Amino acid sequence: DIQMTQSPSSLSASVGDRVTITCRASQGISNYLAWYQQRPGKVPKLLIYGASTLQSGVPSRFSGSGSGTDFTLTISSLYPEDVATYYCQKYNTAPFTFGPGTKVDIK
Amino acid sequence: EVQLLESGGGSVQPGGSLRLSCAVSGFTFRAYAMSWVRQAPGKGLEWVSSIVGSGGSAYYADSVRGRFTISRDNSKNTLYLQMIGLRAEDTAIYYCAKDRSWDPMRGLDFWGQGTPVTVSS
């Protein structure tokens, strides 16, 4: 099975900072990748699908890129409400594995 | 408004069984794949199972294959997860989630609030 890794596992940044999270697949998955945000105590929320397509209603400061094995989620300017854990998920074929998550907080 | 409401969680001894349900409203249920995703206490998300809109095909994580069965009743707008042979490592919040497409997986765009399952002696 394809394994998903994320880096870093956690980060601390200041409000207004640009934040980049990396997700890597152990084999190529084309652009079959989604990103989710889970705020503390809340339900996960779909941010991006198809590696780079922004889900309706998601602020434009979020963006995704990549294809094959290497993907990034970028927050162009960090807001306090972006404190959350971010997960990638592959969906080219089952199993539809999630990455281990990246926890983002405010410095 | 899309709504997903899970039920059926609870405490069970190892080896026991539970049946989770997810009642949905606000969208054409049969037109979308559905999934179960779980989250153990303090841990990350784990995909468990998905089923196509018709119910004709299902997919499972290796950790639950042979013990869990996903199903759906499109006449009742309800998704199910039958769990047998439960183990301590199945302890988690179980979320049902709607896919963006009839065929899994294209991204899970709506999630329920989750139902807790605790497996302990």
C-alpha cells in the first residue's frame, strides 16, 4: 500500500506568516490528493481536492500544489482561526489513506 | 442544508459487536459515495470504509476488513457500519462523511459530528 507522510509534524508561526506544509506519497498518485483542516474539538473540513482545487467557501489564502508524489498546502497569510491540524489524503485507489497530520499553532 | 447524524456508538467488551448508523438529509443520498472515518483519542484521522452511491461496491482498510461491513439503505437515506470482533484498538470517534462524487473517493465534503466507540473490558 502507498504510505503518506507529512512534514513538519508541527509548526508555530506568527499571524501573517506564510505557512507551507508538505505531504509525500511513497508512490505516484497523480493529483488524487485532498487536504483537510481539523480545528481543535471540531469536525474535519475539506479544504482542497484534486491537489489544487479549492473547495467552495474556503478562503483564498489556502492553496495546494503538486502532483505525483510531492504536494504542498500553503497558507499565504496565517490567521488565528487557522490554528488546526491539517491532513492530506490520497484517493487514487483504496485504501484512501490519510497522512499523519501537521499541527499548526500561533507563535 | 446537508446534515449527517451518527448514532449507535457506545461501550462494548472486546470481541463484541456494534452497528453504527448515519442518517442523512439535505442531498440526494443515492447520488453520492459515503465513508466512515475514525479518530482514536488524541490521534489522527484513519479512513475505515467507503461505499459507492448504489451500494454495489465497498472498500475497507486492512485493519477492519473481515470484521466491519459498510452498507446503505438509499430508501431510508441511511448509512451503516456493522462492526464485529471489536478490539481495544477500534476505540475511536467514528465519523460518517459524504463524498463529492458517486464513486469514492473524490474528497469528503460534509461530515457528521461523530459517535464514540469504546472497546474495553
